[in-house]
Amino acid sequence: MLEVNLITIIITALIALAAGAFGGLALHKVMRARTIRHAREEADEVLDEAKEAVELRALEEQERIQEIEMELWTKVEPEMLKVEGRIEDLQEVAAEKKSKADSIAHEEKKKLQEREADVKKQEQALKTQEASLTRIKEAQKSLNQDLVQRLTTKLNTSAEEFKTQLKNQMEEDSKKRAARFIQESEEDVKEHAETRAKKILSLVIDRFARPYCAERGIGAVNFPDNHVRKLFCDPAGNNIKAVQDSCGCDIIVEDGMDMVGVAGFDPVRRELTRRTLERIFKEKKNINPDFIRKIAENQKKELFKNIKHDGDALAKELKLEGLNAEVRQMMGSLRYRYSFTQNQYFHCGEVGWLAGLMAAEIGVDIKKARRVGMLHDIGKSMDHSIEGGHAVIGADFIAARGEAADVVHAVKAHHFDEQPSSDHAFLVIAADAVSGARPGARRSTIESYNQKVSELQDIARSFPGVTDCFVLSGGRECRVMVNGRKVNDEQSLELSKKIAARVEEECNYPGQIKVVVVRETIVTEQTRKELA
């Protein structure tokens, strides 16, 4: 019974609590609804006030815009009136120009029509002239046929035979005129060519300002002192053998001599040996075969570097482009090559400049003349392993490395290994002779000169009819005196050719030698008269 009452009390309390909670919630909703309604009323009032303010502001702005429009219109109206007036003026000008253009077009059209009419008249006149010319040609053709008929009848021959005879006669006259012109040209060339050639050579020599090279090859190296001599000349000869094996030249050391002789056919190897010895002699200690081989290897690298630099420098000096690297290398090696004691490196440079100067005087390609002049003796830089004359092997060498055919021909023909057939080939021959014959270019002793004179005199005196021989102009002219009773004029001409051919065959000389045969006839008679 007590438990039932307790349960009842608890349930009653829960119902009361629930009723209170629901009542508070309802009261809260009522209050919230009132607040929202009040806010909406206030918002509506604010919106109404804002609408009124906006409308008022809009009216004010509209009035302000109208005032601004009135001010702008007051300012713009005069300008618009001016523009309208200008537009009217432009329209008037345009109308006036259009009127003028229409007038000009009408005049041009009228002129064109007049020109077309003139052209038609000229065409008609031309057709009339063509018809007249056709009639004249037909009449002339008829007259020619009549003339040919009369001539063939009178000469008792056919028209074809007459044409053949006339053609042959005209060809014969042309050949005679051509032969006469050629003969006159040859006589003019013979008369003036030598004079002009001398003038060109004198101009070229005067313009050529390259210094002479008095340098000569060195074939020995001096010992600085006896101490170095003792170190180098070891009892077993190992140092000398090391130099010979490394450099490729023979070393000659004589007792009582303060120098080392260098012997070899290759000038580059001789130069390498000389440089190696000079460098060894600067070292006064530890001279042994290993040291010598190391020095020789270093000097070889330096020498090849100098050779390349010399070849490049010569090509740059002559302003030549496109030369093969191997060609420049071979040109640089000529720095240590001599011919008749003349340095061939400087000789090739001189020939290049001289050929270029002469080419400028006669109006041929200057750069090509310098090119063939520089390359003409490149074959002299090659050793005995390549067979053939230096002109031929040099030409083959540059041909294999891309040089033009005319350059190769000029190099090969400069000593007449093949017949010269171009201007540049003859220019190189002339420039080579000038460079070799100039004073100081080649050193010759009195013994060699006397030997040359004796050889020339012996050759000339060996022919029958020769009475005496004189060598003039420093060995450049051989004047041969003959007996006029034994040798006539024709035989004199033949004798000069035979002597020149034998001199070319038996004598070794640079340049040219002129052979002059003098035939003299001396007749004497005595007069006798007695005085009265």
C-alpha cells in the first residue's frame, strides 16, 4: 500500500514538472513572436523613410543633371554649329573635286579615244607599207633571178657553181685579211712587247719593298766551354748516338775543334739537331741519353709549332684564304730549305708578291697570281722518298689537297715540265726569275762564276765556224763571234739554237742566258795613186 502511494506521488511530481516545462516553452514562444512583430514594424518604418529619402535624392540628382545638361549644351552648341558649317564646306569641296575629276576623266577618255584612232591610222599605214615592201621584195627577187640568169648565161655556168665560186673567193679574201691582221699584230707585239715587259718589270721592282733576306743555314754548333765538351763527348759515345737517333742527323766531333758538325740531307732534321744541341749545351750538368731524348722530343714539338706558325704567317702576309692545313705546314718547312743559298721560304713570299704586282699591271687575277707564286716551289719541302722534279711533285701535292686546276698547272709549268698555257703560269716564271736574279738573292763565289764562264765558252767554241766567245752581263749573255765566210745568215740562226739547247742541257744555272751570234764580214782593198 505504501509502495503504491510512493509511485503515485512520483508520477504526480513528474506530471507537474512536465506541465511547468511546457508552460515555460509556450511563454517563450509568445515573447519571441511579439519581438519579431515589433522588429518588422520598425523595419517597415525604416524602409519607408529610406524610400522617401531615395526619392528625394533622385529628384535632386535629376534636377542637377538637367542643370549640367543645360550648361554643356550652352558650351557645345557653338562648336556644333561650327562643325556643321565645316561639314557643309567639306561637302562643297568634295562636290567641286568630284566635278573636276569627272571633267578630267572625260578629257582623258577623249584623249584615249583620239590615241586609239591614231593607232588605228598608224596600223593601217603600216599595213600599207608592208604590202608595198612585199611588192618591192618580190620585184627585187625577180630582178635577182633575172640577174643570176643573165650572169650564168654569160659565164656559161650554173647558179650553184657560181655561188660556190663566189663563196670560195670570199673565204680566200677573209683568210688573206686575217693573215695580214695576224702578221701586223705579231709585228706590233715584237716591236712593243719587250719594251712593255721591261716597263712592267721596272715598275714592279720599284714597288717591291720587301727586305732582302741574308740568312744562311747553320751546319755547326759551338761548345760553350771544355767542361760541356767533356760531358757531351762521353767515352762510350752514348750521348752522340742518342742525338743521332733522336734527330736523324750525323754528329761530327773532331779532336781539337770547339764545335759540333751537323750533317744530313733533310733541312728540318738539321734544324732540329741544331736546336737540340744548343739546348743541351745550356745544361752543364747531368747530360745523359735520357735527358737528350727528352730535350729532342720537346724541341721537335716546338719546331713543328714554329713551322705551322711560319706557314700561317706567309699565307696571312699574302692575304690568301682557303689553303689546306698540310699545304701551310709544308710552306712553313721551307723556312729551313735553301736553293743556291737562297732561303726558299722568303723566296716563295717574294715570288708571290712579284707575281701579284705584275698581275695588277696586266689586268689578271691578283690573288690567284699571289697564290701560284707562293706555291710554285712547295715541292722543294719534300724529301727524297717522293720521286720526281720539285715542280711536278709540288703540283701533285696541292692538286690532292683541293687546289684549282689552273693553279696546279702554273706550279707544274714554272720550269717547263709541261708547256705553260695560262697568264699565271708565265707570270710565275717571270717572278721566279726576278726573285732569283736580284742582287744579293743568291751567293756565288768567284770560282763558281769562273767555272760558269768557262763552260759557256767551251760549249760555244766547240761548234765549227766560231772564232771567239764573250760572256757578258754577269753571265746572262753569251756573245758568239763566227767567221762570215764559213757561216751564212741561215746557219747563224741554226747555230744560236744549237748553242742554246746545249747550254740548257749541260749547264746548271738560275734564270735565263741569251745567246747572240755575231756574223761579221770584213772586206779590204788598197788604193794606189802616184803624185804628178
